Amino acid sequence: MTNFALVGDVGGTNARLALCCLDNGEISRAKTYSGLDYPSLEAVVRVYLEEQSDVSIDKGCIAIACPVNDDWVAMTNHTWAFSIAEMRKNLGFSTLEIINDFTAVSMAIPMLSSEHLIQFGGGKPVEGKPIAVYGAGTGLGVAHLVHVDKRWVSLPGEGGHVDFSPNSEEEDIILEQLRAEMGHVSAERVLSGPGLVNLYRAIVKADGRQPENLQPKDVTKRALDDSCTDCRRALSLFCVGMGRFGGDLALTMGTFGGVYIAGGIVPRFLSFFQASGFRGGFEDKGRFKSWVEDIPVYLITHEQPGLLGSGAHLRQILGQVL
């Protein structure tokens, strides 16, 4: 009899739930729900479990887009907040792990095959060395991954909220405009879906013009069809900024095991990204350019790395060697 567990990946907009086979980590029956349609995460989980009534489930792991430091979880980009222990009891689960969404993405990396990766420069990863993963979506997620004594250890954090650090005159102008609007300008304020809009708005305002009320998809579309120079500049700055930020992560932890990009934004303009200044930004580290230039960067193309990693985390918690 197949032994299944619930796995989830909950962002600021959607909640993705699925089943994970605890024997091999295979993900099945994935379904996406709009977080705006439900009063709580527990309510979404109950709906999903009712739809899987042919399967007995008493274990689960859900990745969520916010810090997870103790029993009380409050989402950064959503109104949901809950007690892990209370939800586990209410669902009748023996085990319920709630982890940071990029903890899950990092735990997916050992499970990925080459068909789920696209490399952007660098050489080969060094086995046993630290790994970094980051990704732009509703926000900017960051985690590191190390291998210790036959176990993968994820090091989650809130690296997306470090200071935005410009390294060109154009980026200086962006910082000046955004600082006037919001005070502290974090990396997430430019390297995310809303960040694309912030970049566009700052570019237009710096030129003394009035920006349009665009959504992230509008900025991307106008950049790709060449109908808006401001949007194209914004997308170019986004790509270079992703490179600079990834290079910073590589420097911080010596990530010779590789740097991985996740999130839903970059795949939407893959050709543009490949031709952009991304890798130049990654290696633009002054005296340490030669130190980072061999570090490979990969784009994760797996459709559900958060679900895959949630399953991997739970399986390891239950004693399996991944």
C-alpha cells in the first residue's frame, strides 16, 4: 500500500497542495487554490483533503512564504496567521511541518535532474560545497543549503530584505527615487513582481514624467514586444540586479556547489534573460571577480520545486537518507 503525505507550497497569491509518496518522493494530484478565496490555510487544506478521500493522510509538510521561527506563523504578504500545533491537532495529523518556502525550494535541489535545470555560465559545481538558492515572485526568497553527515541542512533567512545596493549611476538614480517614496529600499523592492513596477516607475519619474499604473505582467509584455523603452530598461535593470544579488550570495557563503534561481518571474522572459547582463552582474565583484566566475548558476525549470522540496524535507525528518 502506498504511503502518502500532504505537501504544500503557499505564496502570497496561491496555495498549491499535493500528495507526496513517502517511499520515493514522487508528487501527484497537485492542485492550486487562490488564497483570496479562503479565510485560512487550514480551510484550504480541509477542502483538498476532502477531495482526496480515497487516501488516508496523517502527515504533512507545508512551505509558506514568510519567516517560520516558532509555533505562531503570520504571513508577510497575506492575512493568514495560525498556530502550527493547533492546526496539526485540528487536522488530526501525527506530524505537521511548516517551513519557509525557500527552505522547501533548497531541499528540492538534491532531487532535481539535469532536465530541470538551465545553466547560466560558470563551470561545474563542487561536491560538498554550499549551495545558494533565490527567486523572485511576489517577493524575493533566499536560502542556502549544506550537506552535513548524510543530511541536507537548509539555512533559511530573509535575505531578500537586505539593502538594495546600487553599483552604477543608473542604479543610483533608481535608489534615490525609491528612497524618497518608501524610505528603506530592500533588494525585494526591485527584484520581485512589484519590484519590476517600482523600477519602471522610478525610471519614468527620474525623467520628470508621470508613470502609468502598470502591473508586473504589463512591464514584461511591453519590454518584450519593444513597445515601451522604459519597460525595457526596467527589465534590463532587473536582470542585472538579479546577477548582482546572486553574486552577493555566492560571496557570502562561498557557494561553489552552485547558485540556483527559482520563482515564477524569470521563466516568463527566458530568452531576454539569457541575452541580458545577468552573468556580467553576477561576476562584477571587483577584486573577487576571479573568485566567483567559475561558480555555476542554474535556473530551476521544475514546475513545482516547493512541493518537491516539502516532500524531501518531510522524508528526511522521518528518517530517510536523501
